[in-house]
Amino acid sequence: MNDRSAIVVGAGIGGLSAAIALQKSGWNTEVIERATRIDPVGAGLTLQPNAVLALRRLGCSDEVEHVGAHLRFGGLRRADGSPLSVLSATDAERIEETVGAPAIGIHRATLHAALARHVDQLSLASELTAYEDRGDLVRVTTADGKQREADLLIGADGINSRLRASIQNDGAPRYAGYYCWRGVASGDAGLPKGWAAEYWGDGLRFGGCAIDDGRTYWFAVQTGPPGGATIEAGTKDSLRAMYSGFAPEVDRLLEATDPQAIIGGDIADRNPVAQWSQGRVALLGDAAHAMTPNLGQGACQAIEDALVLGEQLAAVDATGVTAALAEYQRIRVPRANKTVRMARRVGDVARMQNRLGVAVRDGALRATPASMLRSQLTRAWRLPY
Ligand SMILES: Cc1cc2nc3c(=O)[nH]c(=O)nc-3n(C[C@H](O)[C@H](O)[C@H](O)COP(=O)(O)OP(=O)(O)OC[C@H]3O[C@@H](n4cnc5c(N)ncnc54)[C@H](O)[C@@H]3O)c2cc1C
């Protein structure tokens, strides 16, 4: 089975992980990426334990675990820092022991570079413009007029996926009702090692975690109509003013941030769908299940996709591709789509502005027993494959 070939569209976290998984299963894989260089937009990222476990199984977690920050679960706090839903250190350790891996905080650029080092063939400035599933193979055309053929095609081309449009045609992503600025503070702002936390106010949220190189990633979320996270509205000074009622560490993190590196954008997701594959073509990552970032699971679920995809394709030849992709879809759709729905629900609760609603929400969160939180997190972070 030496001559099996795959094309992966998109060199995001999903596409790179998919390529690593396919290579591991013996597929000759090329990633095509429209960008002219790998320069991921974004700041930091949390890789939850399920993703760390999947990267271990893919054989590419060493660098990520070595350089990334090993996070201690910080839980949810009110804007002023008082606890809403926080686990004790013992509970957090028990979860980590049960699931078998820590959560890792890492800069996106560090993660991309670490994954890209494991990928054999990556073609930049190669934008897919068309493809044709001919039954016995897939033919791909790129913007430069070049054609390629392969036994299978993976669409890891993000939330606005062209491949999804041809399989699902379900229109544009859904704006979630809030936008977000992100940045990286140059140090730890005096916060403890492995710090991670989220602060919920009314219509404003702030969160972050330690990442590689002693830096700290943060995100600042605001409820409002789309397009609000402009550079002008998100200057360091305006963010400091906006979050001045928050716990003092929030201001310290903003203060320690390079103002040029603050980025903003709308938060969006897609309605879950049950069909991710068609013939020799399958979707992966945000193309399959774009979700809001409220659970820190978008990239983690993409990495899980890659693991399952590679395992389903390990033992099939070119004639078994369609069945293997359908099996990948059968295994992955329920868990990924449940995560999309859960992330949306959490976002809807978190974005509340109404004072009474916020008071009820906060009361309910404080009343949630630690044992319930522990079992929810254990279920979400355990790798079920
Ligand atoms: C504010 C925020 C915070 C987040 N935090 C976390 C977190 O802490 N943890 C977590 O797990 N997830 C998080 N996520 C989600 C995570 O960022 C995404 O789920 C993940 O990056 C998706 O990866 P992907 O590879 O599927 O898509 P993308 O990263 O979008 O990559 C798609 C790639 O395809 C390329 N492409 C598109 N079209 C074509 C084409 N026609 N031809 C060739 N190339 C093409 C694009 O250039 C791009 O490089 C967060 C998201 C946001 C917005």
C-alpha cells in the first residue's frame, strides 16, 4: 500500500495535524496552503488534555509539551476576581491524573512551527479553486492553474471552507453576538506559574493563560453587534479603561502587552451538520465544526479529527477510501457537534448583560458542586478513542 496519496487543503492546526496523521498511516500527503508563508493570525491558545493526548498518539507532542506552559485549571471568576466556579488544586490534579495529560498554553506561532516540522510536503501560495471527485481519484486545481491528483482530499480550509460549501452549501457562519481582542503580555504579570483564568462581568469578559517563553496570552470579549473589535476601539488605553473594574491582574496584563500586537475580530460558529464526507472528500477542523472559543476546544477537536482520520485510513488501500471517510465521520460527528452546541450555550450565558440575569447566572455557578464540574471536565478532556 505504498502508493496511496492524499491532498490536505489548509495548513492551519487542523490541516497540519491531518497531514501528520496521514503520513503516520503511510499516506503520501501534500498540504496545499493559499498563504505565501506560515504566519498564523492570533495570539495564544489552550491545548486541552484531549488534544495533548491526541498529539502524543500522533507522535508529535514532545516539543509542544516541552516548550508550552503546563496549566493549572484556574476556573471561572467574577470580574473582581472572586470565585464563581473554581476547583481546588487537589481536584485539578485528580482530573489531570484521570485523563492522563495536562492542558498546555502555547503561542499559535510556536504550535504551528512545531507541527509544520513534522509535515513532509507543504506547498505555500497554492489556493484550491476547484476539485473534481472522479470516483477513482480526486483532481484538484489551484489558482496558479496547476492540477494535482490524489486518492483522497481533506478540506481543512477553515470556517469559510470552500469544500464545505460544495458538500453542505449551508451559507455563511453565524455571528455569536460578541467580539474579542487578543494579545500577549511579555511576562507573567506576577501571576502564579501555570496561571489560567476567566473573569465574567456583565457584557464583558476577560481571560487568559500562561504560554511558552514566560509570556501570558489574554483575550478580552465584549457583547455587541458585529464589527466592534476594531483596532481603534481596542487600543491598550481603551482596553485598560474598559476593564478597569476587573481584578488588578487584568490591568497588569494589558499594561505588559505590545500595543501593536493586539488583534480583534468577531466570534462566529456554524450550525452542526452530520455530513462531513462525500466520496473521496472529507472536511476536518473548523471546516467541519467551527465553534465559538468558549471551551477552548476548536483546535483540540481538529486534532482529534486528525487522529481518527489517520487511524481509519491506516489499513485501507485506495479502493477503501470512501468507506473509511464515512467511518471517520460516524465516529467524530457526535462528539464534535456536541462540543459546538456546548460552546454556544456557554457563550450565550457568558455574554449576558442584564444585571438580574447576571446575578442569577453567578448564583447558579457558585452553587454548582465541585464534583459536578470535575466530572464534566473529565468527560470533555478524556480522549474517547
Ligand atoms: C478568539 C479565539 C480563541 C480561540 N482559542 C482556542 C483555544 O484556546 N483552544 C482551541 O483548541 N481552539 C481555540 N480557538 C479555535 C481555533 O483557533 C480553531 O478551531 C482552529 O484554529 C481551526 O483550525 P483549522 O486548521 O481547522 O482552520 P484554520 O486555522 O482557519 O486554517 C485554515 C487554513 O486553510 C487555508 N485555506 C483556506 N482556503 C484555502 C484554499 N482554498 N486553498 C488553500 N488554502 C486555503 C487558510 O489560509 C488557513 O491557513 C479559538 C478561536 C478564536 C477565534
